[in-house]
Amino acid sequence: MAAMAAPQAPVVQQPVAPPPATYSRGNQQVAVIQFGTGSAGLTGNDFAILQRVAEMQRNNRATVRIVAHAQQDGSGSSADQVARANYEISRQRALAVANQLVRLGVPANRIVAEAASDAEPAFETTSARGIAANRRAEIFVDF
């Protein structure tokens, strides 16, 4: 006579947990915004990302730090002119992100915006893909 298998307990599906409302203390990179060549313009997806950053800031009363970068965006007849142009576009990118966060309710005194120019490439600059990836604003939240 074959033994009967014990009845199986029903499987309960647990919902995927949402991100925590608050985070542990520390500096965490929470987003990266990509930009087009010579552009500081934000797109629809960027607005959604920044909305989430604003929510994190409000939930944690954190400081948001923006570090904007440029990579071969500037032009000029001398290295100094190119460096100034790259600094200026990275400054405009940092301000575009900061201004949008203020519009979303983040207090201006809780935002630090930095222009890193082309001094901190995250990707190699020997390919078009690497150059494009370096045109970015990194967003950190200091909890």
C-alpha cells in the first residue's frame, strides 16, 4: 500500500517590499541624470526620478548633493576656453537639477550643487558611449 503524501501548506505570496521610508545614516548615491551634448535640459523621466529624490529628502530631512559633470561638451580655440565651457555646462546641469528639486518642495538650504566639469570621468573617454555616459549629474542624499 502506497503512503499518502502529506497535504502541502498553501504558498502565500508576499508582496515586494517598497523602499524604506527612512534610510540609515550616511551618504548614498540615489540617482544619476544623463544629459545630451551641451545640454542642461531635463526630460520626463528625469522629472519622475527627481520626484522620488524629493520624497526621500522630505521623509528623512536629508541634504541633497548634486555633482554635475561635462565631458567634451565645451568648445573653443584653446584648452582654457574648452575647460571654461565644460565647467559652465556642468554648472548649468547642477542648477537645473537643484531648481527642479526646489520646485518639488526641497528647501534650497538642504541642497548642495557642485560643478565638477570634466575632471571626474566615470567612464573611458575613448568611445562615444563612454563620453555620453560622462555627461551626467550624480545625486547623493546625506542622511
